[in-house]
Amino acid sequence: MIINHPLLGPRDSSEFYHLGDATLINRPDPDAADAAEQFYEYVYIRDDPAGEYRELWYHEQGDRSWLVVTRNTLTHEISSVELARDVARRQGK
Amino acid sequence: MHYSALQILKQGLTGNKGWKPVWREPKPKSAYDFIIVGGGGHGLATAYYLAEEFKQANIAVLEKGWIGSGNVGRNTTIVRSNYLLPENTPFYEMSLKLWENLEQDFNYNAMMSQRGILNLFHSDGERDAAARRGNAMVLSDADAVLLDREGVRKMCPFLDFDNERFPIKGGLLQPRAGTARHDAVAWGYARGADRCGVDIIQNCEVTGFQIENGVCSGVETTKGNIKANKVGVCVAGSSSRVMALAGMRLPIETHVLQAFVTEGLKPVIPGVVTFGAGHLYISQSDKGGLVFGGDIDKYNSYAQRGNLPVIEHVAEEMMAMMPMLGRARLLRSWGGVMDMSMDGSPFIDKTHIGGLYFNGGWCYGGFKATPASGMCYAHLLATDTPHPNATAFRLDRFRHGIIIDEKGQGAQPNQH
């Protein structure tokens, strides 16, 4: 698989470390009343879709940036790559 | 028809005209007492033990494709019980004991061959870990032998003992481990279940569950709706997709694991050998092909095919361990999709929906577990209580912090 890095251009996926679902950006509020329940879902429970999937990749062998990659888990086709920083900022993080 | 040497002789003398189809191809009835969703190894084993061991009747197995078309026909056929944690060891040792009697039990040749598994270690730290694991195995009634360098050399003189980077310091041997013909395991269980009256319905995909007021009363399929008192889902590799039909989210990610086979060679490897400085397991089939595999591809996938970096990595490990194989030619590679659970351990449990049961999360260790998984799931379905050897495989264990993390990797499915 080739990941089209927004800053560096096309890079081989073996340069990256795959962390998992992009919802991991949304860490729950530890002070919330139901924080334990929210963290249980955050850490352990996944949608795991067959089809379009937004996921976090870390450019470990490169510029060490975190990316949000939208990829189809049935075909491995990548439809968009963004800097995780930009995604997080857009979500007000 | 009972299979035996006498039967072969009799059929041979009468022109082989008396052989019957190995299982029926029935139409689905409108209702069953038990429906098993998934005609893989675990589903067929569950149906077989439900009928044969727990004396239940009116059972159907529904399979989307043809039986054995998923992971039971895609694995590297290794059977072992070399586990460490007390939640796992009795279960896998029970499985190995069932394997040892399987062929006599279901009257089918599964080519079970106890040729041993040798886990190499390459450092003092790894030797300590191997000794600890071996002790845990012996305590759980399994067998384990700690070999030093010379012991390994006697067994496998062809290994690269003088590799500068990964010198072989010894190995942990489980002599009773081995391999089994994976397709024959599915066929044997299917035939055994069919002989007990189980309806095996192929090309019948479950497309929904009939759930009302928190109780499941049947399934919707491509062959119509079928009622059932109890529905047991057993579809590892597709668990997230199928359980989503019941509105459930699971502590599972689906990943792809590749496997490989070379062209047929003369006998070179006596048993199963694993590389300790990476992840590589290799054995030789009765046909002569070297069957091997390594890590999962480490990204979520339902594609049943992987990518080249893993192939390269596995080939490099093979060269580090057995340089003599450098000229062996790869015949085929393929992929299977795995339920990778959050702690690397499986689930055999009820769900919060009445009448709906779940078996999955086998990561890439499901094949060896087939008999025990079938037996324990059948126990749960028949009695509504977990089998004593499978009480820890709960679906709610992450909520309560009672995880079974055999490798100590944390909630990171691609690292298990």
C-alpha cells in the first residue's frame, strides 16, 4: 500500500505504524460523570467496519507525523490522507 | 457408513460403487432448537458435540459459502497447547487431548500427526521465559522439554546456530504438539454432525436476527427466515460484521494474516519450528510443501489478501533461521481474516440478548482450539452454563478488568 503523505508525497506503508481507529483522537473527559464507561468504550470497543475506515497511522520511519487515513478495509484502497493535527484542530482539540 | 480398512477392502472388491456422499444437503426447516451461524471448524465442531456429547437434536449449521471455506482451510495446521496463563492452559490442553482422540471419535482421517513443536530462543532472557512457560505447561498437565543448544542441534542440525545476530541458545519443545490436515477436520466434523442428524445448510447467509424485547427468536437468511430457540454465532473473521446485525459492537478488530507454501521438497523439517527473534512458524506437510507464516499485516482488513512487506519480512526471518531454504520456491501465498481481540484471547459467552450466543475473537490461534471450542460452546448452548475450562472467555471481561493478555501487549489488537 502507498500512503500519500500530505507533506512528503507517496510513501510505502511499511514506513508507518498502524495504531487504529481515528476516534482515538477523541479522548473522553476524565472528569465526566460516566468517565469509566466512556473510557471502557474508548479503549476496548470498536466499530470495525467492512468498508470505509478512518484510521491513525504514525510515520515512524519518516517525519514522525500522525496521519488520519481513510481506507477501504475490503479493497485496501486509500481515498484520503490528512495530518491528524489538522483533523484534531478542526474538531476543536 | 462407518469408515474402516474392511470397508475399503469391501468397496474395492465391488468396484467402489457403494460410497455415499459424506453429508446430506438438506433444505432448511422453518424452525430449529439450535442454529449455529458459521460452518467453519468451530461451528461444525459445536454442532457435532451438541448432538454427540450433549445429546441435543434439531440442530442446523448455516454457512454463507461452502463449509470450510474460511479460516479452517487457510491456517498453517499447527496443533499445540503451549500456553502460559491459567485462564488458557486447561482449555488448550483439553483441546490437545481431544485432538489425540479425534479421528477415532468422529471416524475420519484428519491426518493428526504429533511431530512436536520447537520454539527456539536466542538470548538468556528468552530462555528464562521459555523455562517459565514450560513449567506452566507441565503444571497444567501438558508436556514440555527445555532443550539446550546441543539438544536442538540433534533434532534440527540444519538451523543456523552460528548466526551472529540471532544465535540459537536452545528451544522449548512440546513433543505432543503437531499438525492436522485442516480441511479434513472440517469435513470430519461435518460428516460426524450429519450422521447425528444435524442439518448442514450451505450457501445460506444470515442477513439479520429476529430480536424482540431483548430476546432472539431466529435469523433472517438468504434462504428465508428460520426460527430458533438458541442461536450460536461462530463466525470468527466476520464477527464484527455479523454481530453488528444484532446491534452489538465488540472488543475486536479484523486483521489479515498471510500464509505460504513452497513447492514439494524431500523431508527436511521433522516437526514445527518457530523462530524466537521474530515471528515465523514453519512445518512440512505430508505432501512435502513447507507451510509457514509470520505476523499479521497489522492494519484492519477484511480483504483475505495481504501485502508484500510481510512476505519480505517472513522470507528474511526464514533465511536467518534456515539459510538452506534460500532456493526453495514459493508455490502459493494467501490470506485469511482474523478476529483480533483486545487482549489476544477468545470469547465463548452469552450475549446481553436472550437466546443469542457468541464465539469468536480467536486471533490467529483458532485452529488448535477447534475441538475444545466446539465442546465448550456446545456445553454453553446446551446447559446455559460455561464449561469449567472456558469460564474466563467472557465478553464483558474488559469492563471488569479481568483481561487475559497472554503476550502482555495491552489493548492493541495488531500486537497480539
